Amino acid sequence: MPYGPSGTGTHPSRRSRVVTAGTFMLSWVALMWFLTALDGASGPIVREYGIQPRDTDELLDIFPAAFLHFGWDHVLANTVPLVIFGFLAALRGMGRFLAVVLVIIVTSGLGVWLTAPAGTNTAGASGVVFGLFGYLLVRGFVERDALDITAGITVLLLYGSILWGVLPTSSGVSWQGHLFGLIGGVLAAFWLRRTPPRRRRRPAPYGAGPSPWS
């Protein structure tokens, strides 16, 4: 283990994961804010690339729709929870994090595409927010990791009230995206769980086995 000038040990791998996760999430948010500014008040981009249900020509819009928003209030509401949940999830490695996000976007987007009312247009990162919330909530229990269980419980205590968003209680809010995003996060926790390392079988001590002369 390398040592710095003060003689204390350093953890470059852990530190680099923190930096990478933080940089990635800030870049993601910067992209969302840039697209919102580019779209302006009239919103031609989000109108074109939002999810329009059961239109096969619009099916691939489930991917860009996760980064587009209907104005500043919308993007602001998603920014803080996305940064927090994304940062905590990405600390376990960017490769798995990107796979988790992909599962969430596909599950949430397809759910909206299949079940949203006709004539609606859905966009925003809230499906990913709910998906990462669900992922963090169950990941520790799935992988039997005490630190991740603690993180999941903490997230539940601080943000558990968002679960009301999966119910059809507010007009103009895609509860379908929230619900299917949450489902996608839980599925990702199971599908992409870490495989525990295989234990090496210790060689039997000399003389412990049956004698070839018996």
C-alpha cells in the first residue's frame, strides 16, 4: 500500500471511484440543463422526442426522453435526487451503474409507452430517479452487504415520501414512469447483483486423507 508524505495510507481506487461517480453525475445534470436551455420555452425538442404511447415510430424515444424536461421547474425537481441516488449507485463501479440505468430507462420507457393515456407526451428523468431509488433500496439485501443495506435504509428515511409518486394522485404527472422506473430498479438489483467470489478449497493436510496402504 503506498504512503503519502504524512505516512498515512491512501486508497486510490476508492478515491477514484468517488471522483468518477461525482464527475459523471454532475456531467449528466449539466447535459439535462443544457438541453432544457436549448429547448427554450416552446419546447420543440421535448415535443419531438418525448414518449408518445403506442406509436411504433416513437418507440426509440424512450432513450432521449429520459434526458429531456418540460421547463426549468421540471428539471430542477429531478436534479438533486438524481445526483444523490446516481452518485451512491455509481460508487460500486461505472460499468454496472450504466447497466442499471439502461435497465431502468428501458423498463420505465416501455411501461409509459404501453400504459400512458393516448395523446400524451412523457419525458423527464423522474423514471430514472425512482429506478435508482428502488435499486438502492434493495441492493444491499440482495447482495447481503451491510454497508449497502445501511445506505438503502438511509435513502428510504430521507426520500421515502417519493413513493407516493407511483400512485395516480396528480394530473399531469406520469405515475406510470415512476412506477415502472421503480420496478426497473428492483429488477436491476437482482439481475445485476455481484457474484460472490468462489471459495478456494483448501488442500487437505498431510495424512488427513485415507491411507493408500489401508
